[in-house]
Amino acid sequence: MKKLVILVAIVAALAMAALGWFASGWYGSAQVSEDTAFIVPSGATLTSVAGKLEDEGLIGSADSFLLRAKILGSSDPIKAGEFMLPAGVSSAGILDVLQHGEALRRFVTIPEGTPSVVVHDILMAEPLLTGEIPVPEEGSVLPESYDFERGEERVAVLARMQRAMDDTLAELWPQRSPRTVATSPREAVILASIVEKETGVPEERRMVAGLYSNRLRQGIWLQSDPTIIYPITHGRPLGRRIRQSEISAINDYNTYQMAGLPRGPITNPGRASIEAVLNPAETDALFMVADGTGGHEFNATLEGHNAAVERWFALRRQRGEM
């Protein structure tokens, strides 16, 4: 009897040791020595993910991981995406992150008024995206921040940016004011691109839109400097003063030499500028000039405008800029 008791005790001790070893392999630290990003491909199974974890040296054995996951882990499905595995995490912790954690969100930002050549530059410079893209059509991208997954194709991210512009126009166009001079969503984007380039003061957008709307109604040339620059640089900075020969150039964009809107947008306008064009301020202003604060002084008469220009020139001379 005594021998039986001893034997049972030994078996129990071995069972407890085995159970402890089994549990420690699950709840003890895995092989993640530092915070590590891990990608679960779309459609991946726990078996394939376990193999990937082993291949990347994050666990010792895929088979052991699967066995312990089946007995000790949750049966919830794993999620696709990129997840951050913290240093020292256990196998149990890894499974929990892949089942219940938040996937990493990475962002690429297109500022308001970014021309398409620069949109192309931004996307091509993002090292976590893949593939080639052409320069998108000017005015087709909505400036905004967009999330993406590591390894995602640039063409897919660009498509989302363009779809966002289409959706924004579809939303805003039916809400347009009777005061807008835009006869189509495309005209709204063209005029909004000029408004975007003409002021960096958000509060001025509707006023600038109202001024240009007045000029278009009256057949007055818009005379917007950014429309001179666009055919020269395609939206990149000119880096110097505009030459007289460029002011006199005849083309489909130079609004110093043509009535109406240019042939197309001169940048990618943001939502606020599109809203301003579709609901411009009620104003009799026809002229504007910088006021030295980053904004503009608006006038309804040439006499008032000329006086404002003189004040601006005097300020520039005082600053040593002329």
C-alpha cells in the first residue's frame, strides 16, 4: 500500500511538472526580444500564422504553439492586419494580440492645395507602400490623411484618394447655393483650386470665392498669378518673380490673357475651398491685394484697390522687400 501511495505521488508530481512545463511554454515569455511588427495576411489561418511566427523567429515551434493554443487559448478568430508584438510577450499574449488587438494604422497626408506632381512624390516616397503610379489627374485627389497597410500598393491608396474627391463632390454639389457660378462639379474644382492657391487664411476662402464669382459673372479676367505659374511648373514653386513675358503668355491657363476659367484645375483643392466656391460670400468685391498680415484687403472699386496697393507697397518698402 505504501509503495502504491509513493507511486501515485510520483505520477502526480510528474503530471504536475508536465502541466507546469506545458503551461510555462504558453504563458512564459516567447522569443520576441524587442517590439516587433507582425503582419497577418488577409485570409490567413492560425496554422499559417504559426508557421510565419516560427519562420520570423518569434516562437520556438509552430506545432507547440498550435497545440497550446488549442488547449489553453481562445477559439476566437485571428484578424488580418499589422500588429505590434511587445518585447517579452508570451505565446498566449501573441495569440491575444492577433485575436483581439488593434491593427497598426499608418497614415499618409496630402495637405490642402497639393498639386498632383507632389501627390505623386509623397506616395512614391512612402517606403511602406509598393508599386508604381502615374501622376494623377490634377484636381482628382481630395487632400486629407489616409490610412494604409504596410505593403499595400500605391495604386490602391491613390484610388481611395480619388474616390474621396468623387464622394465629396457628390455630397456637396446638390447643396450648392444659387450664388455659385460653377455650372458643373468640374468647374467647382477648377475655381476651388484657384481659391486654394490665392489664400492661406481659412476665413478668407468664401470671400475670395465671392470676388472671383463676381469677376466671372461680369466677364472680367480673373488675373490670378497662380494660373500663370501652373503651365510653367505644373504646381511646383516657381522660385522667382513672374516675368513679364509669362504674364503676356497666351495659353489655356493664364487668366491675365483670357476671360473665364482656365482649362483645368491648378492644384488639388480641399473640401473647404470647394464648399466656398459652392457657397461664396455675398460681396461686391472685385479686387484684392495682400494686407501684410497673411490675408488680403478687398475692394469693390479700382480706386480703392489702387490705394490698397499703395499701402501694400509702402509696407514692403518699410520691410526692405522693395
